[in-house]
Amino acid sequence: MKMTKKERAAEVIQRLEGVYPDALCSLTYQKPHELMIAGRLSAQCTDARVNTVTKVLFERYRSIDDFAAADVHDIEEIVKPCGLYKTKALSIVTMCRQIRDDHGGEIPDSIEELTKLSGIGRKTANLIMGDVFHKPAVVTDTHCIRICGRLGLTGNKEPAKVEQDLLKILPPEKSSDFCHRLVLFGREYCKARGERCADCPLKDLCPSGGRQLLKR
């Protein structure tokens, strides 16, 4: 019997929970504002490189007030390896000033307020909502968009539309961890190139899997 998207999503979640019991964020952070800054730096940059850069950055600037008072040029020099460093450095300082001045030094806990902060889009806002505030969230990064498309869970490629599609079929309490597991799964099996379809734990659930195997 053909599965609905919601049924397929539930089975995918269950299997990924078995393969990746620990659904951890791939960005290294200890404080909520550090996740926000790491998320900003991750745009068009690998998580591994971001983690290398933030190790230095977070040792030098330890609080929102530290970043708000920082010289943008000093931030630029540290974050340069992440690319787009001038824009990213300016948005990091600006967002921390906004949090300090407009939110009493506390990171807001809604998508609407988070996306008003300089440099924060829905992807990073959802990351904060899920990991910091433990609220339902769908982080539509490249792994999520690619894998959910291949699995037939969405027919869209635009992040906002993919987010809305997934919100309709994912259990709210599992949505954030599901996205973290997709990153791990995407790196190990469902890569952008060189997919491991023959070994994939989801191959019988994947409408694209059979076509990939026939290409070999």
C-alpha cells in the first residue's frame, strides 16, 4: 500500500533515530548567542571551518556586550576564512547591539523577532528556536532540501516552501532533531554527489533510490 508523505516521514524519522541516536548540532557553541553567530557565519561556508573560526572568536569575545562593543574591523580579521567577512562581521556586531539595546540583552524567542536581527534569516532563526528554546523548528539547509526532495517529502527547492511542506508532515516535537539527523545522513549516505544508495538505510522508502541504483 502506498505511503502518505506523513507516514513516510514518520518511518524516516524512526530509522534515522536508530542510525543517529544523538541528534547534535554540527556547529560548536556553549551559549545561545554563540549559536546565533555561528549560524550567521555558516552561510556559504562549511560547519567545520566555522567551528575553527569560532573557537578563536568566542575566546576573545565572551558575551553579547563584548560583541556589541567590538570594532567591526577586528571581527573581520577573525572571520575572514568564512568568506563574505565584511558583511558577516558587520551583521554580528549589529545584531548584538540590537539584542543589547532592543531586547535587554536576551535573545528573542520568536521567528518574527529573530528575523528582524541583522543577518538572521529563517534558517538560523529556526536553528535557535529548536536548539535554544526547544520549540518546533525546521532548518531548511542544503541537506534538508536535497534529501527531503529525494525522499518525496517535498516538491519544492525554495527554503521557505520546503519549511512549510515539512511543518505539515513532521511531528512538531521531532522536527528540530530530524533536521540535525539529516545533516549527518547527508554527509554519510545521501550526498550531493556520490550517493551511497546501495547501502542506504532508507533506500526502500526513497522514490529516487531506485533510479540512482539503475545509473550504476
